[in-house]
Amino acid sequence: MSQKVDGIIGSLSELESDIDSVNLSLAEMKKSLNSIAQREIDSLLEQTKKMANSEAESMISEAKSKAESESQKITQDGEAKVAEIQQKIDSNFDSAVDNAVSTILKS
């Protein structure tokens, strides 16, 4: 019977050693998996940043182009108004001078 008990104790001891070995392997695998996951997270984060920067640059470029286009239109409209006003001034200048001279001479 002592021999059976010694055999059982030996088997349990081997089993405990195997469990310890599996636990160590499991801990190493966990560390490795965490490391791989962190590298993947860092890579995805970098890709996301690049995509966001690219999208932001595209939006800025689009907004700049639209603003420049609107600015040119406003400038053209302003120049047309100035030309219109100048034409009215030119067309009424002689009349205004005549009225001013007439008013001065009447005084």
C-alpha cells in the first residue's frame, strides 16, 4: 500500500510540476499576446491619425478653394459697382460743374 501511496504522491507531484510549467507558458503567451496587441493598436492608431490628417487637409483645401472663388466673385462684383459709379460720375460731371458754377454766379 505504501508503494501505491508513493506512486500517487509521485503522480501528483508530476501533475503539479506540469501545471506549474503550463502556468509559466500561459503567462509567457499572455505577455506575448499583450505585446502583439499593443503593437497592432499602435499601428492602427498611427493609420487612423494619417487618415484623419489626410481628410483634414482635403477639407481645408476644399474650403480654401471655395473661399478663393467667393473672394474673386466679391472682388469682381465690387469692381463692377465701382465702374458703374465712376460712369455715373463721369456722365453727370459736366452737369454738376454747370450747377456749381451757376450757383456760385447767382450768389
